[in-house]
Amino acid sequence: MKAHDGIYLDGAWRPAAGQDVIEVVNPADEQVVGRVPAGGAEDVDAAVRAARAALPAWAATPPGERAARLTALRDVLVARKDEIAETVTAELGSPLPFSQAVHAAVPIAVAGSYAELAATHSFEEKVGNSTVFHEPIGVVGAITPWNYPLHQIVAKVAPALAAGCTVVLKPAEDTPITAQLFAEAVHEAGVPAGVFNLVTGLGPVAGQALAAHPGVDLVSFTGSTAVGRQIAATAGAAIKKVALELGGKSANVILPSADLARAVNVGVANVMSNSGQTCSAWTRMLVHRDQYDEAVELAAAAAAKYGDRIGPVVSAKQQERVRGYIEKGVAEGARLVAGGPEAPRERGWFVSPTVFADVTPEMTIAQEEIFGPVLSILRYEDEEDALRIANGTVYGLAGAVWAGEESEAVAFARRMDTGQVDINGGRFNPLAPFGGYKQSGVGRELGTHGLAEYLQTKSLQF
């Protein structure tokens, strides 16, 4: 793994305007693994200008040719999948098997899906006496998080390129080397100069400059709801489109007819995955009062198995944040049945897999996104009570429902105020739209719905 000391601009690696650098630290051992430029507003401006210059030719490129470049990109990612996994492990601290199975494999699948969509999607349609054209929205400013560093990049860049847009990417400062590896793959895939540009830097500097730049037509951001509000306000001043994938506090609703042991074990695994650093994690487990004690016992036993299996959280700051929430849960009266606030290792930013029982809906740990390996178990009286609790936060990103009959689970899920619900452990689908209700965001990613975010419509009447 080698970090570049420049930004990727107009098809080449170039020095950043300033001398500031970002140190990238492995959260598992706290060792510096690389340094990248801390780009600023001048670098963002140069990248946007390159993207604008490349836009007319790329937008006019036939979809089949854009598909060919995306297929080539997918093939490069496949060839470099081991390097991808090792890089994510070094930057994020993710255990290598998880990096291989998820952090490397999922972006490859998503890139492949957009290569196919670029070749098969109809970019025009007849509506009565009109022909409606679906055209690229323009230059995209993509601002991505650290928790799934390559997936979040591909989920924005691939549909943007398929649509005929050009892109400036500002990745998270915690995992920028993965973004540099992606830029290398774009270059190797033969994507024309200026179509994709990368500026590493800090969010309040480079991210803000990108969101505010008048040459950017769409800002696509994944991250916290608080930062999403700032970006929306900045973009709104210029009347530019935003796509926001924000926080979550998803409910895992276990109905009385469900296979309780399976639902609990899968639910705990979901929360512990990626050290709990998943916006769609089912961090609230809702169990009927008659099954509550058994569910708590099952969850505590399941969580104990993850002590040596999950990696650290991304930074010392994130570790303190998560431990602070655990302490607040205890202070507000929740009962610890697994884990706790004490750091389980002397070195590295690890957090113990933690399970709380006797959590009530108004508690902080049941309302706010923690972004760590922390599960809250809440009891409910009946289905209406479960629905009230499930819908009782400002978020609505994801969720799960378990029941003996699929139709029973579907009926409940249709009443949940959330964008994506897994039924009885339904598998991840890279073609299904992903995004939230309420304060979990605006817009959708993945599949045709994700492609549509990067298109605008024009109608001609005959």
C-alpha cells in the first residue's frame, strides 16, 4: 500500500496547492500507515474546472462506450481485490476476512451493476406527443465517509459516470488511501482525463469548498445528519440538487411468531458487523414482553462471541464517542448485559461488543445514532406498541421484521417509516434502492433509482 503525495486532477497525479498533509493511522495499532495532501479550496476549484471541461465530451459519449469503461473499471477492481482489502484493513482496522468479503466484494458487484445499466437503460422515452430525454445533471461533487470507504465511492461515482456526469470526489480523511487506489483503477480503466478527479482533504475545508462551488451541479453526500444539514443549506443557497444518505437508528422487530433464536443471533451479528459502524445497522431490537428475558439472554451470549472477532472503531475520537454513549446508557438506567465502556485492549481504538437491556424508547441510546458495536433491546406490549416504538425516532433508514409467516412480516414492514426493510433475514441486494425517510436523507442509491439521481429530464413536444 503506497499513498500518493498529490491529488488526481485531469487524468494525472499533481501536487496540491498547499503543503499541509493528513496522517492516516491504523486504528488497530495506532501506527501511521501513510500521508496524503490536505487539499483546499484552490485544489477543489482546479478539480471542478477539469470536470466541467470534460463534461461535454463525456455526456455525449454513447452509453455503450460509458458501459465499456465501467466494465473495465470493474475488471481492474477484481484484479486488485486483495490490495483493496489490505488497504481498507490498514486504514479502517477491519479484520481482513471482512474486508475481503464486504469492503472489496460489494463495490465490485455495484460497479458491475452500473456497467450493465449503462448499456441497457433507456435514456429516452415517448410520452404522448413528447419525447423525454434523461440527460446527465452535470458535474457531481461526491463527499464520502470512512465506514465503507470503497463501497460509498463506487455507489456514487459509478452511477454518475453511467449517467454521463463528471465527478470530483472528496473522500473521508480517515480512509483516503482507498480513494487513491480507486483513482488508480479509474485511470487504468481508461476513463478519459477530467471525467473523474480526486481531492483529499478535510471536510470543513475541501468538503465545504466542493459543496459551495458554483461549478458543481449536484452534491452527493453520505455521513452524519448534522453535516448533511450544513451541506443542504450550502447547496440550497445556489439552488443545486443534493442527494443525502444520512444517519439511522434502525429497528429490528421480532414478532411473537418468529424464530426467536435466529432473529436474535442475526440481529446481534448485524449490529456487530464492521464494528457497529454501519448507518443501517439494526441497533434497536424490539421484542414482545413474553419473550423478552429469553431474547436478552440469547443476545448477551451472542455478543460475547464477538469480543475477538470485530475490529476497532475508526479513531480515538470515535472510541470516546461510543464509550460516552455506553456510559450515558448506564446513567439513564439501562442494564448492561454484555460489554461496557472500558476499553478491552491497551492499544488500538477498540470498543467491547455491548448489549443493553431494559432500554426505554426515550433513552438517549434508543434515540441517537451511536455508530459503534452497541445494541439496545426494548420490550413492547403488542404490535401497535412495537410500531410506535419502531417509528419513534427522527430516523428512517433501514430495519428488519421477523415473523413465522412472511405475509405477517410484510404487513408490519409496510407500516414502518423507513426506506429499506429486511424480511426474515433477507439478503443484501445491490440493485435495490437504498436511502431513508425523515432525517435519514434525501434520494436513493443503487440500481436504477441510484442512476436516476444523476439524471435530469428534458421533454420535446411534436
